[in-house]
Amino acid sequence: MQKKVVEINGKYFEVGNIASEIICLVNTGFDDISIINKLKLRFELGQDEEKKLSTFIDTIRTSAYNVGFKRAVDSIKFRKNIYSPIKHLHLLKRLTFLFNKIAATVILMLFLSSTVYFFSKFGFSRNMLELEWVDGILFYVVIFLTMFIHELGHTVAAIKHGKCPTEIGIGLYIIFPVLYTDVSSSWMLPPTKRIEINFGGLYFQSMLSCVFTLLAFVGDSSFFKALFFSNIIMMLYSLNPFFKYDGYWIYSDFFSLRNLRNQSSDLTKKLIYHPANLLMEIKKKPFSLIFYTILNNIFFLGQVYLLFTFTRYNVHVLVDIIDRPTFSNINEISKATFNISINLVFLVFIYRRFRKYIICSDEKRLHHEGTSYN
């Protein structure tokens, strides 16, 4: 049966053709009787079917229809809207030309050539990231603007395809401050267009990379060298498919794997709880999902190992400092305590993720994923 994605009160649902028609009529403003009468003209409905249909319509109207694509921004805490793209829609539309084939080809070629040039001329050393405190403050301001431009890339790409994001905001993901763009409406688009939106942020960052390379060359400034390198690191980090960053959504849309994390965790659960049936399940699953699940679990176990290793190391450092005859280095104690705290926070996060996606029953995971980029 062919399915469609429809919107109800800001949530997105994958439904069949009949349900899609009902939801369309509800959103258009038809009352229950009119909807039922319209459907009677097309289908033979008995009294029981009419009652079920009336219940379904009432469920939609009261927003009790909970099984939908949950917005991924819900994983970002303390969200605060800082910019509404709709306010400058006419200006943002003028930037959509950057996504045509000629402009994209030129910009990507410039990005690749400037990146090769930068590393061949300047190489890399830790001194690049050592800045005076005044430059350090300005550096973080520019990094924030870079992150904002990344989100504008998603926004302009969505506008190109007729979907203006509702907001660009700031919040906390795990313990890190992040910017995000709510482009949940892109679920209404085909995967090829969603992939273009997924790449929009990285694409705008690639343009910034060319600018930083030029400024680093003209001024031979360590400030712009640090910006260039940090921008490249952020781009690579965004491609990580194991967190809900751009790489996750790119992989999900490219292979048409809706609810990728849930599907991957379900496969892992079968490995843990029903290993005898695993081979039969694998035969039913696409290779792209199996491959992702294997790499995701390797990444997960690697995280756990590294965090335990770092935690143990920092505990030993702290104990060694405390045991010294001259107990006076407050800076070292503070640094070791901070590192232990960060490691413990990540261990708690990993445990909660494991509990949510592997231990907890499916009844506690009724919501499906939505789309957001950060």
C-alpha cells in the first residue's frame, strides 16, 4: 500500500491513502458529518465503519494521535528561539541560487582546492589553536556566527524546496550548547530534496572555509588559521552518523531508513535477547541498516571503553595530587575534578541511551523520530 506523509498540528505521520484523505479534509476545515458523507460517496461504509471513522476523526481533532514523527529538537533541552526565518523570507529566497548546479560545483571546487592549499602551505600544529585571551574571546564569537551560518544553510536549502523552517534556536544537546534548525516540515519532501537540506549547513560552512583560507593567506594570521581548522573539525563532527547530526539524517535519507536509530536498536535487541532468531531477521533487513547497526555498536562500545579509561586515569591523577606532601595546587585539582565530572556525565548519558533503546520495552517508545539539524 502506498503511504504518504501528512501534517497534524505540527506533527508528521506516515499514513495510507484513505487516512491521508481524511486528514486533508480535517485540516481543510470540514466537519465530521461532511467528511463521513464524502467518504460514503467513494466507499461502502457500514454502521460500524462509520463509528470507527468518527472515532478516528475525533482522535485527530483532539491531538491524541501520538504515533508520529517526533521532532528531533525534543532531544535538545532548554531550547530558545533566537531567529525566525519567516521574518526575512524574501531576503533568504535570494540566496537559493547558491544551490543551483553551477554555483554548487564552483563553490565545492574552491573549497577542495583551498583546503588542499591550506594544509600544504601551513600544515597543522597545536600552535594554531593558541591565541591571546582577547583573540580567544573574538574566536568564540566567530565560531558562534559560523554555527549560525551553518543553520542558515539548512534554512536556505529548505526554502529552495518550499519549506520555510519555523525557527533557528539554541539549546543543550547532552551537555553541549548547540544551535538547531527546526525543519520538520521537510518530511513532506522526497528523500533527494531532504538530502540537499541535510547538506545545506555543511555547504555554507565550505564557503566560510574558503574565506578563512584567503584571510589566513593574506594576513598570515594564526587567528584565521585557527578558525579554518576549527571550521573543518566542526564539519567532520557534523558528519558523525551516530549522533543526531547532519551525518545521521544524510545516511537515513540516502538509504530511505526511517527511524534509523529505533530500527538499529531493535536489531541490537534481537541480538541480545533472541540471538537464535537473528539470522532470520538479518535476511529481512537491508544491508545499509545491518552495516549501520554494526558500526553504531562498535562506536558505542568504543565510547564506553574510552570514558572508563579516561575516568580511571583522572581519578588516579586526583588521588596523586591529594597524596602529595604539599597540597596546594588548586588548579590541578579543579582540572582533574572537572574532567571526572564530564566523564561521569557522559557515562550516565550512555547508560540512559542504552536503557532507552535496548532495555526499555517498545511500549515506552511510541514516538517516532522527526527531523532537525544541528
